[in-house]
Amino acid sequence: MGAEPGRSRSPRRTPRAVRGFALGAAGLLLAGCASMPDHGEVRPVEASQGVDSQVRVFGVPPADKASPQEIVDGFLEAMTSDDPQLQTARKYLTEEAAKNWKPGAAVTVLSAGLDRFSVQGEKEPAAPRFKVAGKMLATVDERSAYQPETGDRRYEEFLQLVQKDGKWRIATPPSSLVLSESDFQRIYMPVNKYYFAGATLVADPVYVRQRSDPDSRMDPTTQTVTSLLAGPSKWLGPVVTSSFPTGTQLREGTKSLSIDGQNTLRVPLNKNADDVEERQCQRMATQLLYTVKDLTGSRVDRVDIVRSDGTTRCQVSEVDAAVLANRPLSPGHQYYVDAENRLQRLNLDPNREDEQEPPTPAPGPLSGNRAFKVGSAAVSYDEKRAAVVSEDGHGLYVVNLTTAGAMPQPLLTGKGAKPNGLATPSWDAAGDLWVADPDPQDPTLWRLPSGTGTAERVEVSGLGGGRITGLKASPDGVRIALLVQRESRKYLYIGRIERPDAKGDVSAVSVRELRPAAPQMADVTAMSWAPRGRLLVVGRESGGVVQARYLLADGSMVGAGLPGATGLVAVAASEDEKKPVVAESQEDGIVWLPPGAQWRTVVAGGRAPVYPG
């Protein structure tokens, strides 16, 4: 059974420094002390012990006669606090270091707490020097984008202490905010900001502080809007655009944005956005509406763009924004392959859990054609065509689901056969068809323009000798999820789809900058895109059982796992949050998960469930 992602748990210790916690008007104070050797021994500065995200944590200033070791430990504790502008942490620094320290530009996330070593100063033996180190889990850059680390990369920095007026202080603080995984989860939260890829709105996941930012004093909504105005993440930037003019910022002094009683969000901008055209202004408002709606979960009926002089430049309603966002169609059906290797269509209705319509054969040339056996299939977003791979994994066919007729000739013939036959194909939002041939002798990713053209080999950077055994293009058309097999294990990566542009800078469609999408999992079995740019992934963590969990496309884990999902081997989700998750169970065949209920069997013996896409 899936579970809420847990925070890293470290052995409980008696804290050297006092750390204050406040919840509402109540205050809870924890105190303790411990002595430490002067040199050599590794001592962990542990993460806070599972502090609830609603609990505010405040650092404790240094004692008058604090030792160098106490200064270092107190500073590292104070870095995890909610103090405005990290004022308490700065008290552990020299005056010059406190003035120049700007940790808010980036965050380093460690899998556990920091280890620190006392290092004898080489040039000044009387000046203590400490090395702080830990295993890196991820970084969050100046644009708030999360980037998981791969391998066994270590974080190391040196803290030099100096003494003035009998008090020890740190002269060289870390260049970024350094947090354990549990403290990061307590302090930060994932949000989506939205940009355009052509006419389609694309989610760009980032992290903001759950409460007011210590440096800017902005609330989470304002932090997110500020990040939206600053532009897309570096990884997504090459394939999306922002409608906001360069240099657009919130009007000076804006620290809070809120939705009024009419469910309207008014966003005051600086003069850079005063003279935009109506269409551009509406696209700007659409980006804002989806960003804030995704963040707050509140109903946002309208967004007003406000000029620098306080007058309204344009307004966009939720209905208008939905048209401008050009989101994928809500799927009418689900599909699967039955025990006789035929493509079947479902119409699961969460409002009628116990009275579902029986499955029907997919219309078109496949209906009643018992000679052709389907191995796997993908249905276009408009549900007018299906791409099917033959049961032997050898041929790829595209059939029309709106008219009957004979089976067409294969558009692509794989070099391998089962178990190394063609992977399950996938349609993207542009109507192109993708399929992988994991043939060990010549593994290839293919793209068929419009699902009818000649197959084109797609360059994939960063495969590192792996073979693509599964793929799923994102509904927004700018990302593709790839299951990559290396030896006996499968890993999940996200690649950026780069297409030829009007300037001719890109000569062919390619997949660039693969990044791990499920670094927490030791092996991945299956995956599907899910609402709001997330992934639903079936796999297991090291030493764990197989389960299904939601992940952000940046590789960070969010939300709860699906209950009772230990026996799943395939999964399908839709961009439409009202549509249920459909899966293949080893024991029960095709199953589905109604909202707030347990898994229910649709049909025994079925396999390979898919939504259009």
C-alpha cells in the first residue's frame, strides 16, 4: 500500500542549541546541551525531528561565551528557522559576513543532516575552522527549480571562525541555504507556474517557502507570482515562452496577493507591462490564473492585470482562460487489451461505481478482426485513431477508429521481437506518434509526424548506453517520460522535446537533457502522466515493495501513494482530475480506483490499460 512520503528520520539526539517552536499563540521550547571533542570526530547536526509543516521554528542566538563548536552547531540549526531575514542565523556571523550573506538565492538539500569536522587552521592555528559535509539529495536554484542529484555526490564547505571582543563568529558562511530533506519538506512546498509552448499552457514545477520568505517577506502566493514573472526554469526555458514583457515585476512594495470576495485576483505590475496589447495581456492573465489556482486550490473566477498607475489593463475569466490555455480534451473513454488480444473500450463513470457499462470492442478495422492480435495500443487525444503494436512486438499500425475497413500496412517494423519488440506507442499533443524499439543491437526512439509520415529516428542525449523500453509523451507536448533499462534495472527519466523552430536553430526533433524523474526508486515498472504535470509511477524503493506514487516532473516526490497498489504492473491516469486511475493488476486484471474508494475490478484477464495520449 502506498503511503504519504516520509521525511528522513535521524537518530534522536539531545540538541546542543535551544530551538524554539511556535504554533498559533502557544510556544514550545526545547532545550538541552552536549559537549563535543575539539578535533577530528564526525558529529552529525541532525534534521529537526519530523516537525509539522504548520509549526514555526525560530533559532536561538549565541550565548555570550559560546565555544566555536557551539557557534557552528547553533548557526546550522538557525539556518532552518523561520526568522525574518534569518536574523538569528546572522548573529552567528561576523558583521561583514552577516551583511553580505545572501543564502536565499539557492538551496542545497541533503539526504540527512550535516556532518561537521573540526579542522585545525593551517595559517592561523588559533583560528578554528570547520568542514561541513553531507550527501547531496538535490539543489534548488535561483529560479526555484528543483534538481535531483545523481550518484553519490557530496556537499562540502568550510566555515572559518574568528574571535572579536572575546566572541567567536563565523567569517565564511555557506554560499547557499543548506537543509536536510526533512527540514526542506517542512519549510518549502511544491507549486506549478505556467508558461506557453505555442498555444498550449505548460506546468513548470518549482518550490517556494510555505510561509513568508525571510528575505522578501512575501507570502507563498506572491513568491510564486514573482517566480512566474522572473521566467521559466532553465531546463524548461528552451521550449516555452512567457507572455510577460522583459523586466515585468510586481509593483514595488507588493508583499501579498489575495483573492477577494468575488473570487478575483488583482495583480499590480510595474510600468514594463503598462502598454501590452490586449491579446498578450490576456495570455499574461491566463498564466497567472492557472498558477494561483494550482497553488491555492481556491476558486479563482477572474484575474485582473493592474497597470502601474492602479488602473485595470485587462481581465480574464476562468472560462476565457480555459480557451487560451488550450488544455487537452477530457478523454471520453479508457482502453485496454483483453485476454484474446483485442483492443477494448471502457467508459468508467465515478458517479456510478457499481453500474458500469460493459467494455466494447474498439471500432474500426480492429472490431471483429480476430486474425490480428494486439500487443499494446495508444489512442490519439481526439480518439479518432489508434496506434497498435502487433502481439509479437514486430509491427506498428495506425488504424482509423471512425470508419471500418481492412487493416492497413505497418508504418514501422521493429528489428527485434518479444521480449524486445516495439514498446507501447504514445501520441503527443501535436498529433505526432512516438515509439521505441529496444532492440539490444540498435535501440532507437522513433517519431512519426502526424502519425502518418515516415518514421524519423530521434536523437536522445544522455541515454548512457541504456535502452528505452517504455515511453509516454506529456499532454503539453514538450516533455517525454522514458523508461530506460540498464542491465536488469529500469530507471525513469524526463527529456525535453525540442522541435524545429522558425529560425532553423534546430534541424530535427530531438530529446535533450534527460534528468532522473524517480531517483527515490531502485526500479521502475510503469508510469503515466497525471494531472498538473505530475507523474504516477509504479516501482519500488530500495529494500521496499512495489507501490504507485505521484511524483513531480522535476523528480521530487509529492502527495500520497495509491492505496493497495502493491500488485500493479501498469497504470493509466488522465490530465482530467475527475477521471479515475485505471491499472493492470497481476491478480485481478483491469482495475480502477473510484475517488475515496478501494480498487475495483473492471474485467479479469485484461492488460495494458491506457487513456488517450
